[in-house]
Amino acid sequence: MPTKEEMQQVFPQMQQRFQPDKAKGVDAIIQVDLSGENGGLFWLKIANGECEHGEGAIENAAMVLKAKDEDFYAMVTGKVSPMQAFMMGKIKVNNMELGLKMTTMFQMA
């Protein structure tokens, strides 16, 4: 299980791994809803080839991603592929098109 400190680094690391060339034409807000001891609400905003991140609820999300903190952490650190996590029911998204695009916009560890 990831520590609180490790979880706090996830979104800044995702921002660093953001690949603007893979996000052409994407203008979207993604709400990330993580359950578990070190979970919480987080968001990613992708627009104009840039990625911002923050904590808390955000309005007008184009996609909501739900997962346990440990499953999301395993995915973003490369221990499990996004597709494996989705197929196993560990990651749930309400916008499959954006979910698939997200797997290419962020270089996984």
C-alpha cells in the first residue's frame, strides 16, 4: 500500500510525464476519485498542450476515474498496465474514449 507521501507525489509526477504531442485536440478535466486510506479527490486538467493538477472536487469533468489508492498507484508506477487494471475491474472510467487517450498522454513509469 502506498504511503500518504507517495500518493502526494503521484499527480506532480503525472504532470512531469505528460506528453503534449499525444494530447493534441484534448481539452478535458478528469476527476480522479480514489478510495482507501490514502485516497481522496484529485483532478487533472488538460488543455492547450498543458496539464495541471489539483486536489478536491471539480466541476465539468469530462471523465471520472474511480479506483482504490493502491490500484491507481500500481498503475501509475508501472506495476500493472492501465488496460490490465481496467479489465480486472480495478480502475473504472465513465468515458472510455478519454480513458484510452489518457493511457497515451502520460508516460507510465
